[in-house]
Amino acid sequence: MIRFFFKCSILISVLLFGILIGMQQVGVQMDHMKGTEGNKALEWKVDDKGAVEAEVLGKQITSHDIEEKQKQLEDVEAFNLFSKLGSLLSSLIKDILTLFMEIIGTILTKILYFLFS
């Protein structure tokens, strides 16, 4: 019986080790397919003046670019129909549940008052 457990634990250890090696190889091969095996996907630097420079998959992005895009988004002021519908639906559900809980609370209060008075 002890030999059986020993053989099973060795077999499980070998299989677990094989799975870990396989996961590592999949990660390496995915990086190779993307073309990012030598460099990281995201790198950033902060210089002495405090300006931030980032590199995403080899493309340079500065803090000036980010501020420019933020200004463009503020200028567009796009109306998102799904966002508006989602907020209306969530407020409707919240109001319905609040009303439902108030009704249940009132009924329970009256029942308890009737039983203990």
C-alpha cells in the first residue's frame, strides 16, 4: 500500500512538472508569434523633468500625446446610448427594489406589532 502511494505521488509530481514546463513553453511561443520575444510589451521612463515616456509594443507614447487625446475626447462629448440606457435601467431596478423592501418592512412591522401587542 505504501509503495502504491509512493508510485502515485511520483507520477503526480512528474505530471505536474510537465504541465508547468508546458505552460512556460506556451508563453514563450506566444511571445514568439507576436514578435515580442526580445522586448517587453510595456516599458516606461521618467526623466529628470518629470515627463513620462512610455513604449507600448515598440510605439512611443509621451504624456503630451495622452493629454492631447484627452482634450479630443472632451471636445467630442459623444453620447453613448448604451451607457445612458444602462444607467436608467440600474436606477429603475434600484428604485423598484427599494420600494419592494419598504413594503416588506411595513408588512413585517404590522405583523410583529399584531403578534406582540
